Amino acid sequence: MNISFEKAAEISGKTLDDFVDWTQSFKPDYVKRTYDDDYDVYVYTDGDCGVAIIEQSEIFEAGIQLRLTEEIKYCDFESSMLIHISCEINRKMNEENRRIDEQNTGLD
């Protein structure tokens, strides 16, 4: 499911004007937002209007989900940034799984 450009700006924590300027900076970049102290969402821009929301996969335990904006249905990725974001999401998921395993082990 795609997301509106305005919603992507809201998720990024930027005003719409700042968000537009950021997405047109010709510099790839991302911001990370944390919700409920444990759920990370990344807003990535390729710097040429492309925007992607990147978060933990709903299907794969070690995977990511990419959502593009409804208005601009493309986004180019700088490989190192995408790999870094993916690793961060997977690291956080592994930490959460370990925490849950430790809690469950204490119940035996």
C-alpha cells in the first residue's frame, strides 16, 4: 500500500515545506522515527523527489517493507544506505526476539 506525500512528511517529523525541500536536495538521506519505544520507521529520499517508507516486514521475520508515495511512485536507493537501514531493522528485530525468548525462558 502506498502512502500520501503529506503522510510521509508527517512521519518524517518535517513540515510539508521542509519535506519538499529535503526530497529535492539532490542528496540521498533518511530520518528514523521510533514509535512506542520499540518500532522504528525510516523515511528515505533519493534527493530527486523519490521517497520511501521503510519498516519491518509484516511477512518476513528478517525482512523489510518498502512503501512509496502515491504521488511519486519511484525511488532510487543508494545501496549502502538501504543495506544500513535493513541491518538496523533486523538488529532491532533480533534484540526484540531475544528479549521475548528471555522472558519466556523465565516462565518455565
